[in-house]
Amino acid sequence: MRHTLTATLLISLLNLSACDKLGNAAMLPASDSNAMPTSDMSNMQKTFTVTLESLSDGPSPLSPGLYFVHRDGMPFFTAGMLDRGQGLENNAEDANPAKLAQAVPGSVIFNTPVGGTQPGPATPGKKFEFSFTASPGDHLSFLTMFGQSNDAFYAPADTGLPLFNGNMPVTGDVTSQISLWDAGTEMNQMPGTGPDQAPRQTMPGMGTAEKLPLVTMANRMDGFTYGQAIKVTISAR
């Protein structure tokens, strides 16, 4: 019954007009700027498929989010620094990736679970998938909200996840390289019960604002237990 109620409330919240306008944006191709310019490197390109699975016995759904394939830099956030105000807060608090996608050209939104027909969360037992091409030296950054929280999200390190080990593509279960982060933009409440969390807030943007450095939840030490809600796997061909 808890999962059914959570799914209903989150789907109502997440069908924002911004998401509706984007539709199934996960079907869009990755930016051409990510491709390597030389024919030699083009021959080394691989097509990757990434699966973000919401664990069937997990404590929270996963929200729509976005991904970006890049060579260097920290496209979405910098660990230990304040949120940049580019839209990460919107995704981490309210499950809306639209603003951040506009701020990071070439990033791609995923918002429809596998087998679904409408944008919404990946409730426990469901998953998001997205595919792209990449070459040695490329990294993957992505983020998806831990739905039963105030501003927690899953993501790799701020520099992204390396997609190759030398010339060999990284494949398999990479969950150990994904962290639960705290955006530091809204005061935390007990996961799954807080009145200002996405499934229960009366409108987006509710909750007491704060300005704290962006760190992993393990380093935030807010006294709450979040549990593990995600499994991330990568395949390549």
C-alpha cells in the first residue's frame, strides 16, 4: 500500500508542465559535441546502455533526471561547494530536470520508466534506461532524485564516471561508484515522512531553504537513515 500511495503522489507531482513539454526526451541523441573528431577515435566508439533500477525492496522511487557525456569538467555540481543555482535544486528537491538541462547544453533528460508511456518516477521494481555513444576519455554524469527526501539525489562523482579503462569500455554493475548526495538547498526531514518532501508537499519549492556545501549524504551526517534505492548497470557494444 505504501508503494502504491507513493507512486500516485509522485506521478501527480512529476507531471509538471515542463516535463510534459519535454515528453520522452530520453529518446533524443547525445550532443554531437561529445563525439571524437578523428576517424581513428570514431572507430573506437561504443554504444552504451545505462540502467537505473529502482530496487523492488528499496525505500524510495527514483525521479526523472538527466545525463551528460563529456570529456572533462564538472557539469552539474562541484563537491564541497554551494549549488550553482542552475537547476540542480529543482531536480534534487522537486524531481524536475528541465532547468538544469537548459543550463547544460548537450545534456539529455530521461523521464519515462521502461515499459511506461508517460513521464513519471521509477517506482520500486521499475527502471530508467538511456543509450549513447562514447569514446575513450569520455565520462558520464547523471542525476536522479531520491524521491522520499528533501534534496537528496544519486550521481557519480562531480567529474563523472569514466566510461573506458584504457580502450576497454566499462561494463557491469557500477553501483559502488554512485553516491547519494545532499544538494544542501533544503533542510532535511526524516526520509519518507517529511511534510516538505516531494510526495507530500503542497507545491514544488516547499521546505526551509538552506545554503550548505554539496556533499555526499554519508558526509552530511544529518542523523537520518536513507537506505539503498538504486542499482546502476552499464552494457556496451
